[in-house]
Amino acid sequence: MIMPPVRKITTLVTSNYGKRIRNRRIEYHNGVDLRTVKITSSREELQKIVVTEDCTIIDKGVDKLGNTYLRLRPLVSYWLTEIIYVHVDLSDIRFIGHSARRLSAGTALGYSELGGNSTGHHLHFSIKNFRGYANPIHDYFIPNGIKYKFK
């Protein structure tokens, strides 16, 4: 079973895959940014980030920009080589001690964090296949019935 990476009924995409304009420059965005904050009339509430499908851990850490990441190898989607979560608060992930550890679909990873050059709470979600980065909307969400909408 494959599920949305943020515990919501509909996944809200705040920045799409591909070319985008940032700081008046065109750049390539290798994934999608997903809202992780539920805004109610009285407050903002962070939503849990979860594993989308059964995976094993490849790697976790902090990149050169200060963004925390978690790289997973899917066990269900045979054509994917990696699922990458960026801006996840790794301090809440106590069960990740080493690579090759198995995680089941729906396992809570924790919450998003503000790190690197992030402007607000969100999850950067990327997928890779044997040719490199792929579009998560067209190649993962739609074929697996994950509902989404654009901000």
C-alpha cells in the first residue's frame, strides 16, 4: 500500500517539480514541496510526515546547505531507486540507527523543520529512478492514487 507523505486527505503542493523562478533566477527543482502545516482559525498545527511505502534506509544526514534529509530505497515500486525526504526533523527519529533498516508504509518520521534556506515549514519530496530524478506528481502520486492539489 502506498500512501501520501504528509498525513492529510489531500496533499497540498506548494512548489512543483521542474523549472521555477527563485530570487529572480530560473532554477531546477528536483522534487515537490508539500505543505506540512494545517492552518485552523485559531492556530497552525504541524502534520506528521510518514513513510509512503515499505522501504529500507539508505542514508540520513545534513547537506551542505544545512537541510536535513532521509534517503530510502522502496521495496514496492520496483522502478524507483530512491525516495528522498528533505526538511525532516531527524532528532525525533530515534529508531534510525543505521542503513538497511526496514520501515513500513505509514511509519511516522516526525515533523518538518526550518533549516537550510527554507522559508517555511514544508516537506521537499523527491523520487529517483535509474535515469535520475523523476516528477513525483506524474510518476508517483497519480499512478498510486494519491490525491493532491496545487496551492
